[in-house]
Amino acid sequence: MNGSVIKLDLNELTLRGGESYEHTFPLEMAPIVVGGESYHVLVPNGVTVSVDRVAGGFLVGISLVACLYGACERCLREAALEVEAKQQEFVPTRRDGWDESDLSPFIDDMVVDVGALAREATMLSLPNRIVCSPECRGLCQTCGHDLNMGPCDCPGEPLDERWSALEDVRFEE
């Protein structure tokens, strides 16, 4: 699945100053790869695009709720995550006075690439770690036992002798 290609031409909206446009598009998003792991993405309610005609251009906003499915980063079990993503971009009607780096890479010649903008908004809304639950304990680094099922029988990692002097340190209460 490559994802949806949704283009919105702002010139075709014929909005005047202060007028708005809003529409919800169905959206299929290609899997997202985070830390080498692929996560399937579903956007059941589609992506809502709002366009406001403002002084000097358009304010384009998108919002969506995405459901991601893939492996937990700690224990490798199935993780399901719901992400609410929102993003806004300003589109000037005239480019003079604007540096190319100030303009959105998702809008070319007044045409918005809604699918690409939605994908970036989703990526920016992801948490630092995708886990099955915040309490997930992960896997034992020595034997690979799932620590959510209880402790393993490993003796534990040997203490680095450079830190052994810290075993004798005691703090008064």
C-alpha cells in the first residue's frame, strides 16, 4: 500500500477574505517505519482539511486520528496506539518576499498534498517509544524472557568491578 494521493487546489476554492472551507477525505496511509520497525496505520475517520482565507494567503489545517499497529519496542508483543495529529501551514498568495525555506514542502503552486501533510503530522505526533503499555517491563537482556510474565532465572548481570566501591556507600535517613 502506497497511501492515498489527495491533492487540493486552493485556486479552485475561490475563497474571499474571511471565508472558510472544510472537508473530510478518506485516507489510506502507507506503513510508518520507526526505529527499523514497521507500523501499519489506519485512519478510520479520514483526514479533515480546513482552509481559511486570511490576509496575504491561506491557512491550511489538517486533523486526523490514526491507529498504529506493530511491535512493542520493549517486549515485541503487539502494540496498538491511537494518535491525534494536527498541523497548520500558511500558504502565501504571492511568493515574493518569502524565502523558499519558509514555504511548506507539501504545497506546490497552490496545490496541497493532503496525504503527505497528514503523514508528517502523524509522524510528529508519535510518542518517543511505541509500547504495548506504559508498565511494560520488556525482555531480559540475558535470556530474552518476557519480564511481564514474571522474573527470569538469570543470576543478573555481573557488576562492573570499577563500580564495586559504591556497594559500600550508605546514606543516612
